[in-house]
Amino acid sequence: MDQRVKFGLKVLFSLLLLGLISRIIDIPRTAQVLTSVDARFLGLAIVVFAIGQGLNAVKWFWLGQALALPCSLGNYLRLYTMGMFLAIFLPGSMGGDLGRAVLLTREGLPGWTTTYSVLADRYSGLLFLLILSSVACLNVPAYSSLSPWLWALTGLVLLVWLLLGRGSRLLLPLLPKKLKSYAEPIPGWEKQLRNWPNLLRIGGGSLAIQAINWGVLLLLAGAMHLQVSAPALMTAYGLITLASLAPLSLNGLGIREGGYVLLLKQVGVAGEQAVSFGFLWFIVYTFTGLLSGTAWWVKAPETSKA
């Protein structure tokens, strides 16, 4: 299918979701909620989110170091922020990941290795997001039916990570010949990634990033004077982030807002407040991403050596 057609379908899907949401909420009341937002909390949320994204760029640099990619920390920061800008306009929350992989490859580094560094960054973040969301869900009685599913998904992601380390060499002979050439370096890469210093700093970085995002959620709730527990916010955020991975909409637009309406309603939050909360998160992400666009005018470092 033509890329322009795919993009158009994703925009259409987002608009359809937003149209559906508009039929189940009171739009004037939603506007009233948004106009009463405390701008100080919103501004602080943007700053804290930007700090978390900076830490994510550092974590990506650590992954690149472990995979022996000769690129400086400054270049990783520049390319990560450029990818954030691209993510605003690409479908699904993984659009920015694809952009980062392409940008790093353009630095003259091996394409499949750079792609693997991005995948490892996403996977480690997903694992710790699931762990925090699963623990948080245990403290939200309204989400009791979701807890077993979250823990099962967390266990599955952890199991895949364990098998990728120990079992990747065993799986190679089972792959089709076309895929085998791409998969052959994986056991070596995983061996490089899985020494204790790398595990501690990448795992610790992933945990810190998710904790920072949790802090952003609490700041947004404070901006709206929203009466909702921290565990409920983290559980909803984790589930909605997972749903946004699917490239069905434009940067998760519609999925995010609808998800918050569906999940926060179960803990007593009105639909107008829930959709406003999702919109504020969109503002934080989009505003930070637009500011990141300035990285496109930053000159690349003369040396790419780490």
C-alpha cells in the first residue's frame, strides 16, 4: 500500500476516535477543565519530561557503547532529539524509533547494529514500564481484573528477554536462510549487553526514566486538581503506552485520549477530566518534540568517536 494512503488512513482513524470521544463527553465542560489548568504545573511537567528524555538519550548512548558503535554522547543527544521531532509526525509511538535508527545509520554506522541499539532501548523501557505498571495495578481495586493480564504480559516480555540471551544461538539453525544472516550477530550483541555493568546502568536508567514519567503524570494531575491515585495513573499510563505502540493512529492520537477516558472512568474520574488529562500529556510530548526540532540545525560533532 502507498505510504501516503497509509498515512491518510491513520489520520482518518485518529479523527474517527476523536469524533467518537466527542460524542460521549461534554465538550464545553472539557474546555472549561482545560482553561482552569495551572500553567505552573504544566510548565514543570514539560521540564521534567525533557529531563527524562535527556536521560533516555544517555541510556541509548550506553547501549551504543556496549555494541561498540563509535559515536559520541553529544551525537546521541542530538540524534535522539531529532527523532523526538520526527515522532510527532509519524504514525504510532515507534515512528520516532525508526527515525532514530535511520539518523544513526546516516552517521556512517552499520545499519543493523544501530537498529538493534534502538530496539534494545525500546525493549528495556517497555520491560520496566510493565513492571512498574503491574506493581501499581495491585494497589488499584478497580483494576483488579486487569492485574493478572498485566503480570502475564510482564512475565512474557521478561521470558523473551531471557531466551534472547541464552537461547539465541539455539534458535539460529531454526530460522529461514533469509533471516539467519540478519540474526547471526544477535548472540554476540546480547553477550556484550549482558555483563553486569551494562545491565545495572541500562536497567537503572530505564527504571529512572519510567519513574520520571510517573512524576510527569502526577504533575499533570496536580495541574488539573485531579483526585486520582498515583498507582491508578501509572497503570493507565502503562496500558495506554502499550496500545499506542500499534501504528494505527497518528502518534497515538485518539488512542491515548480514549484510553484515559476508558480507564480513569473506572476510578471515578469524569470523562471530561480524563480526556483533558490525555490532551495535556499530548501537549507535553508535542511541545517537547517541537522544541527538539532545533536539533536539526545543530552541527554534528567533528569526531564521532566515543
